[in-house]
Amino acid sequence: MERFPLYFFNFIVVAIFGVVGVSVMYSFFDTGLPSIWVFLGQVIFVFIIDDVWFYFMHRYMHKNKYLLKKVHSIHHRAHTPFPMEYLYTHPVEWMLGTIGPFVGYAIIILVMPLNIYSFWAFALLRNLHEIHIHSDLNLPLLKNIPLISPVEDHDLHHAKLDGNYASTFRIWDRIMKTHFTKKK
């Protein structure tokens, strides 16, 4: 129960930012039904940009002792996974985390209108992924998707505080040689 105020605060602020963000960005949205290729392309593109940003931001928060102590350590107070732990972060951390998707959206907007369905699909899938990796549930369907970071990687990250910085795609940890398993 002691964590509830921060969960609630972050949920309310995220909701307010979402409503304000959509209102401000509304003129950039294509509200028509997209082709499957536009839809998938935009969602995957934003996931990739977001994940690259998240990996390097997250890794930096671990390497910078001040940010680790004052900002990111709040999230790491959770040693046992619980789905709402993804909201148990310092507000500065989740605000920094929103930069990745907005960079992805901005790049798309430079080329074509951002489809509203792609926008909402990314938001839904990203939040569901965060809930999943903080849940300690190893869902068989998600476990077998190539390149997706499994729950075990994130659990080990919380247990060891070093390595496994990626969120959605485990490839960044592999490329940067920061991936580890229980065996290592």
C-alpha cells in the first residue's frame, strides 16, 4: 500500500499528458483506416526508435551514480515483480522515457501523417509489454516471439542491477554485450 500514491500519481500524470499530447498532436493525425502496411510500419518503427532510446537512457541511468541514486533506484526498490511496478518510477524517469516514442512519431510526421490507430496500438502494446515484463508471468505466446525480451531478462535486471537494460527487444543487450542469463 505504501507504493500506491506513486502508482496513482504517475497514472494520473500519464493520463493527463496523453490527453494533452493527443490534443496538441491531433492536426498531425490521419484518422482514416490505414493500410495494414502503414499500420504495421508505423507501429514497428516507433517501437524500434523507442527501444533504442530506452536502452541507452536506461543504461545511462545505471552508469550515472547520481541518476541511479536519486531517480532510477526508486524503480529498483521492486525486487519481486508486480505488474504495476512499471508505474513505480520517479516522474523524471518516465518523462525521459516518453522521449523515444515522440522522436519516432516526429520522424513519421516528417514523412507522412501519423495514423491515429498506429498511435493507439503502440501505446497499448507498449503498456501491455511493460505490465508483462513486470508480472513474473512467462506467457507462452509472448515467450516464443523472436527478439522480444523475456520476463526472465527483466527479473534478472532487477535482481542484479546490472545488464539486461533493454525493454522490448533483447537485441540491444546482445549487440552491446550487456545481456546475461542466470547461467552467467
